[in-house]
Amino acid sequence: MYLLLDIFVIVVVFLAGALAAAVAFGGPRRPPPMASINEPFKSVDFTDLPPLSRYDAEDGAALAYRRYAPSGSGGIRGSVVLIHGSSASSNSLHVLAKAFAVAGYEAYALDVRGHGASGVKGSIDYIGQLEDDLASFVHAVPMSKPATLAGFSSGGGFALRFAGGQRQDEFANYLLLSPFLGPDAPNLHPGNGSWVKVGIARMIGLTVLNRLGVRAFNGLPIMSFALSEEVKAFLTPTYSFSLAANFQPLADYEANIRAVRRPVAVVAGAADEVFMTDKLEGIIRKQGQRWPVTLLPGIGHIPLTLDPGALRASVQAVEAMPKSEA
């Protein structure tokens, strides 16, 4: 009897020690800079970047966004709220936002909390805070109707998360631009195409602790992005466990897709070096959704938000959306 108890105690102590070591020392390594992600923005003209505006989140934080007034001659056709990709900020969607404004849409590019000028870089307070922030934006800013939520890459994954949630009717339509569907989705290139390194041991350790109700260590970094030194000052080099878990679809991405009731369109580049975009349509169809999926020949990941042809495809996808309001 005592021997079994001693063995049990030893096993518990060993597992607790292994868990503590994983959380303490299992953080992410820093990947080398990824040129295809870092370089394209060097050619972008940011001299006409709109100033930052602010809205109040539930916790009183003043979060940042940029508004692009519609410049088309045919009147305002609605609004498009743009969610940037991982590590980025509203600046990265400057060219895309201008394309929507020229087409007659009121465009908004957000600094998602944990990025840019919103909150503490790389961290949020709890999983689910990003949905709360977006709902606060919708209620604080008088957007033209119909309103479309458009997300790129990880931002596309978050847009899908919101589209499959209880507050999906806050937007009339959704546009997913080369969306991240989750670490278990079959369209993910091995190693995310070298864009991100994940501290697997720490992630597993924190996942176990969260299932036990322990969330005190969720602010520890578990992801590191392939940024060059010159851009680290204004981008977000790492993600905490909470931010990484929130800025993506729900853990069951297939159920997330099935839960969407609003119209959705998907646009991606056929030459995307981060995701295997040719698998997108099959993944979506498997869940019973008939969303239109457009693959653009020769377009890589970042060029999806910069190339003139890709910009036209995104605008056309929104133009084809139902005009009814949410």
C-alpha cells in the first residue's frame, strides 16, 4: 500500500516537474527573416496613410484604427472592416483599404489588440478578448451598411472565428483572404512556410494548465515570427499563448466553418508560400458550405494585399456579396 502511494507521489512530482520545465523553458526559437514577407512592403507608399483614430473597448482601453473615406463617384456602397495578418498592423492593409475606398466603400483598417498602437504588443488579457474588442468597434463606430468583415491570413482565421460565433450577425458578409484555418488544417505548409516558430513544449504545457483552470501563465510567448531587425520595432515579434489562441479560428475549425450562417467569399493566391491554397475549396465543401473560392494564378501570400489584380479580385468579391444588411 505504502509502496503504491510512494510510486504515485513520485509520478505526480515527475509530471509536475516536466510540466513546469515545459512552461518555463519550452518557449519559441527565433526564426531567420523571411524575405517574401518582409520585402514587399518596402515598395509601398505610406505618405498618404490616414491618421490613427481610437475607440473604447470594454475594459476602457483606447484601441486604434484607420478610416479610409470612400472616393468613388457613385455614393457610399457600404463599409469594409479589414483585419491584418499575424505580427502586422493596420499599415499592412493600406493598399487594400485604398482599393476599397476608390471602389466606393468606407474602409476601416484595425490595429488588433496586441499589435500596432492597440494595447501591449504580443499579448492580450484573455482568450475571447479580440471578439469583445471587435464588437466594441462595431457599436462605437457608425459604419455604412452593409458592412463586410475582411481578414487576411491569421486575420482571415479570426474573421472566420467571428463569423462562426454568436455575434456573427454584426456583419452582413465576410471575406476571407488566404485564411489561416488552424494548426491542424491540411492546407498549412510544414513550418508555416518558415514564417513562425512555435514553442511546442510550452504550448502543450499551457494547454494542460488551461484545462486544469490555471491561466496565470497565458502571457508567456509561444510564437516567434520571421522578422528582419529593421521591422521588429513596429511589428509584433512574438505572441503570447492567449493572443495566439484567440487570433485564429476556433480549435475545431471544421465546426467553426459549419456554424457560419452569413455569406462568405474566399480569395487566395495560387502561389501562396505559407498556405496550400489549392486545398481551401475542398476543406470548405467538406463542411457543406458553398462559399465561392477564387484562386489567383501567380499570386503569393503578401502580394494578395498589394498586387493590382488581387486588389480587384477582393473588391469584386465584396461587390458580389448580398446587399442586405446584417
